[in-house]
Amino acid sequence: MHLLSKIRQDLHRIPELGFQEFKTQAYLLEHLGHLPAERLEIKKWKTGLFVKVKGTAPLKTLAYRADIDGLPIREETGYEFKSDHPELMHACGHDFHMTIALGIIQYFVKHPVRDDLLFLFQPAEEGPGGAEPMLRSEIMKEWKPDFITALHIAPEYPVGTIATRPGLLFANTSELFIDLKGKGGHAAYPHTAQDMIVAAASLVTQLQTVVSRNVDPLDSAVITFGKITGGTVQNIIAENARLEGTIRTLSVESMDKVKERIEALVRGLEVGYSCSASIDYGSMYHQVYNHHELTEEFMDFAKVNTDTEVVLCREAMTGEDFGYMLDEIPGFMFWLGVDSPYGLHHSKLQPKEEAIGAAVDLMCRYFLYKANGLSE
């Protein structure tokens, strides 16, 4: 088995939730420990890592970020190397992202370039968000790069294809949790209670008007509820209900407007249904905004210097905390085609491993170009 394939399969077996990636960190350290040490400098950060590959005569630092956490999903791929952790899965390709980073490190430890290369193995991308605290860490202040890039697997594109765009790539996102509290009672005496099942149902319907009637039609926003819980048994009026969802917008202004309207409608619900309500926005991710010149340079480089097919894609409502890093450090993110019939966060996601080698080759060529000063 090819080494990178084995690494990916090993990592696929040990998915862990955000800031609980202890086995993952240990595995990465073990692999890095087998590489020549004279050009490597490694620092732990929480359950993640900073890995510097020292340049021969560095003038700047170029960074690559790989997220490392898994998802609370029961795997149904049928892989022989399926997850060893019940109810957890690498269903968003982070096993690919880490493997690609290790492949790039392995190359540049043996083929040094002028500038320093910094690799960030970032915890908690799926929540509660590791990019922003990693960006604020003392290690990042010491090793802050001049440029940063990252990729994300894309099941809808074939292997050998990448897709990106200058400017906005991924949306602003926010979790949304709403808790309602009323008064329980017997199903036969509804007039003595405040029914939170009815209140929750009404609120879900009302909140769908926010996008259709409060957001500029030329802008875009989404409010989705994926989970509603409430009540205990069929003949007791529910005293409590909880709505769990997400907000996604293509502009910061629309995010502010959507939250303003949600809060107004929830205040109205409290009056209309004689209940109390609380809102928690949970994790909020900044939009992923690619720097124009760097993105265009990368796309042109890939077209001319590799066999990669480069697609100019549309922006997506996907959320990614890498946006916090791009807000302070010039760079870009791109989609990597992995050709899977099942999408991201699906229990049967099966990305093709051929994409790993294609990505490592592309990024090694690009970093050779950037880190040897050929783009200057």
C-alpha cells in the first residue's frame, strides 16, 4: 500500500471531536518523528500542531492549514478501515486534508526551499471553532506567516480538478439554538397550559419569512432548522421545546439583519404564547474571502504548470473557520475534486484516494514556485 494511502486509512479509523483529537495528534507526531529532524520544528497547540519546515535562507513564511477533527456521524461506508470510534466519522475529508499536509511536509524536508513553510494542523473546525483561537495563539504570533492557503475536498468534482474563485468563496455562518419555556399540563386541559410544541411550530414558520421578506433578493441567506425537541409523552402538553439550526449569509450585513429579525420574532412569540425564550448563536464563522491577486496567480499557475483542470466556481453557503485566518493573512482556499457519489457530512462519503497524490503534487509544485521566490 502506498504510504499516503496508509496514513489516510489510519487517520480515518480514529476520528475525534473538536479539541478531543488526542489520538490524532499522537499519530501525527509519531509520523513526523520518523522524518529528518534537522529542518523540522514542531510545537503543540492544544490538540493541534504547528510544524515549521525551515528554509535555506528565509525571507518570508508560507503556510498551509489542515483541519483535523471528525464528526458525530455513524459511518456506513463499508470500508475495511472504517472508524474504530462508534458514532464518529471523518465525513468531511479531514483525514484527506491531514494526509496531504504530511505528504507536502515529507517532500520539503528532503527538498528544502528558500523560505520557511509552516503547517497548521488545526483542531475543532467542525465546532466550536479552532481557527480563531489558533490565530490568536502565542505560537502564531511568533511564527505568523506572510501567506496562507488551504483546501477542502469536493465530492462533486472529479479527481484532477480544483475549483475556486477570487473574492467570496464560503458564507458567513452561525449556529442557532432557541429554547422555549411555557407551562406543561394534561392533554385534555390545554387551556390551563402554554404549549411549547405549538409555539415552536409557529416560530419555525415565522422564521422562514426572514429570508423571503427581510433579506435583499439580490443577496442570499439561509435559515435551516435540523432538529426540534420537546415534550415527554403523547398526552402531556410540552413545557419546553428546543430548536437547533443554522444561519448562512453571503454578507456580514445580512447576517446582522437576519439575527435582528430573529430576535424580534422571538420577542413577539414570548408575548403571543405567554412563554419565555432564549437564543444562543453558538459557533459563528467568518466568511472565506480569497485574496484576488493570489487566487488568480494560483489558478494561472495550476493551469500552466500542472495537468490540473481549474474551474472558476460559484460561492457556496458552506461554512469554514479558515475565514478568520484569511481575514488577517493574505491567501486563499480551494476545492479539491474527489469524485464521490455521496456529499460532505454523509455517512457513506467515499472520496477517491487518487486525489491525495494529485493534491500533494500540485501543492509541492506551487510551494516550490512561491518559496523559491519565483513569483516575486
